[in-house]
Amino acid sequence: MITKNQIKLIRSLRIKKNRIKHNFFLAEGEKIVDELLNSEMILVNLFSTSEKYNKLEKFIHLKNPELKQISNLKSPNKVLAIFEIPKPKEIDYNSTIIAFEEINDPGNLGTIIRICDWFGIKDIICSKKSVDCYNPKVIQASMGSTSRVNISYLCLEKIISKNQNRVVAADLNGESISEFRFDPNQIIFFGSESNGFSKEISSKIKRKITIPRYNQNIDSLNLANSVAIILSEIKHKLTEK
Amino acid sequence: MITKNQIKLIRSLRIKKNRIKHNFFLAEGEKIVDELLNSEMILVNLFSTSEKYNKLEKFIHLKNPELKQISNLKSPNKVLAIFEIPKPKEIDYNSTIIAFEEINDPGNLGTIIRICDWFGIKDIICSKKSVDCYNPKVIQASMGSTSRVNISYLCLEKIISKNQNRVVAADLNGESISEFRFDPNQIIFFGSESNGFSKEISSKIKRKITIPRYNQNIDSLNLANSVAIILSEIKHKLTEK
């Protein structure tokens, strides 16, 4: 049985300012919730139509219509949980990091978190105007990888000026990634989905890299795909060394 | 001014059987429509709030509320056009081809068409139960690349048995793509987004390839990202030769 206050709280967590106020975020669906339960994340409440969670102290049993009432999904999938937003970890500047000037699409950020998890990338840096990584759509798209990738919202200008010798920008005109010599502690910057880099950021990053293109009629690749290709190339090269 | 019959026709084209009946498909937004106008596609009608198309014989001027009435987009973008569905081209079996056992998500197929365009891949083969490549969401996600990539809906079993020496399956357990020697006429098979390969297809393809994983906690990569990484690797290797 779910209370009116719980419904109100859950719905409020769709909005960033309420997530910040309560320091909570939402996760839905068995696969994602189970991965988060197996991580360091702290569970606040778990609402489910399935009895498989009934050993959890924070478990609240729901009927299907109740789950539908609180779910953000078109087809609610058995469980919705509230977790505490963990404290951001310290960034490990000794390994590959990716940074986003302005990532807006929650699905993109979620997919990218998953790609980073696959390639063992531990840190993502986002500008402060980027989409919140605890947005429910980010959590859903990241498929449980959220707990294994650390996302920090920082001032990019400072990162660039402090790390001038290892920042590179993924751009349309740069050195081919197949020829570029990646260092193990490179910070790779990506522009926004629709506008690429601002002049401010672009002018501050001297080295640019490019995914070789085999057809001049096409002018861009999807951001998540670009990240996937570049991380695959970096890992391939660094592992070969 | 748009007629009631035109509104009816446009709305009907959201459904596959009506697209087949009329042999028409829809495209929306300036970038996509402009790319298709510059291709071999045959325009049927173009409805726009912008006067920039007024030299086209098939141009029909609309007011914003009229465009909203026919648009599939949340924020309609100036133009919607009806094009003829072109005849499928012959497949070029002398170059890299990608094939999908069952691709269901239109956004995924559209993104993959764009990736193929970027890497100069001319042919995609889909099983007959895959999403229709003239679905409006596929057209939108492909961002105009539709006209440059040929998609054929065929019986995969036949393709496999005829091309046994060059089919490979992208799977979770296979030879690492960084070590695999790709031939220039390889046919790379991908399973469905949620279920991977069926046993029938998987058992028929002897050679499997895998994207190396650097974290054992994650069990899958998004389909479009996998395609992007594998095509980048193939192009990189074949160009190096």
C-alpha cells in the first residue's frame, strides 16, 4: 500500500530541484533496480508488484494500478525504487576521462554512461548546464551503469586551463583518431548534440581529433556513437602498447 | 491550403500498409527534406510554412496550425513532404554489408543508417520482421542519409547459406574485433535489441566477433553503438591494408 505522500514525493522527483532538495532519485524496472541494489547505492524505498523483494526492509508491495500511478514508463516494469543520490567521488585524473560542453538529451547521457562502463571509463565531466545525470530518463537509458561511472558537474574552462597538455576536442576537422597517439590520461571533450562546441571552448582546446569519414555528404554523427567509436579506438590503442 | 484528402493521406502514411498501398513515405524538417530533394528521391507533394520552396511545382503553402495538424513531430519544423518509395537497388556483395536479424526500434535503424552513410556502407539487409525503413521515425533519425543507403528486406537464412565464407555474427562471446582479420566483402550480422540472435541464426553463423569489454559487470551495449564501433574498426583496418 502506497500513501498519498509517497506518491507526491515520487512524482516530485521527476524535477531536478526536488531531487536536489530531497537528495533522492528514481529508478525503475527489474534490471536497473537490481543492479543498483547490488551496488553501493542506498535504498530509500522500493515499491513493487513482485514478492521477490519482500525480504528488503524498505519493500512496499503494490498492485499493478498503483505502480502505474507512480511510474514514468509507458509499460511499468514490476518495480520502482527511490535511492539516495550519492556524494560525487573524486575524479581520477590518471586515466581516460570524457567531458561534455553541453549534453542535453537524457537518453544520450544514459547511453554514454553505459558505453563508459563497457570500456572501463570511470569519470565523466559535464558542464553545469548539461542534463542532470539523476534525471529518470538518464537512469533508465544507463541500464544500471550509473553506479559504476562517476559524473561530475564542473566549470570546463578551469579543467581545460589546468590540463592543457592532455585535453583534446572531438571535432569535425582534426587529426584522424586512427593516427592520433592517445595518452593514458587524455581528457576528451565533446560539444553539444545540436551546436557542437562554443567558440570559447573550441578556441581553448588546441588539439582536435576526428573520426574518419568515408562519405562527404554527411555532416555529423550522433553524439553517443561518436563517444563509442572514440573510446573503442583509445582502448584498442592503449591496450596494444 | 491543404485539402481534407491530403490530411487523410498524410496521416495514413504513418502506417506501413498504407505506405505500401500508395508507395509513398513522409519526411519532415528542413534538413531532412532538403537532403532528400537533392537526391534521386521523387517528390510527390511538399507542404511548408516557408516560402523558400515556392519554386517547386509540388509546393503547397501552409499556415503554422495547418502544419501542426499533419506533423508527426512535437515541434513541427517548417516543412513536411511526401516522397515516392524508390525501388530497392541491387545489393553490392563486393563490399561490407551489415545485416539485422530483427531490428525493432525505428530510432535505432535510423541512427544506424546514418552511421552506415558516415562509413560509406552502401547496403543494409534486414529480416522481414524488422521495422520498416520508411517508418517516419526511421526517416527522422536517419537525418537524410536514407537516400544514400540501400535497405533490403530478405530471408537471412538464404543469405547465410549462400555466403557461408564471409558471414560473421557480432556476439558477446567471439573473437575480439581488434584481432579479427576483416575481409572487404564481409557480411556482419547483428541480433535484435532485446534478445540478441535466435538459436536458428546463431547456429548457422560459424564465426563470431566481439567488442572487447573492459568491465565484466556490464552485459550489453546499445545496438547502434555496437554497429558504430564495429564499422569504425573495419574501415580502419581495411584502409590500413
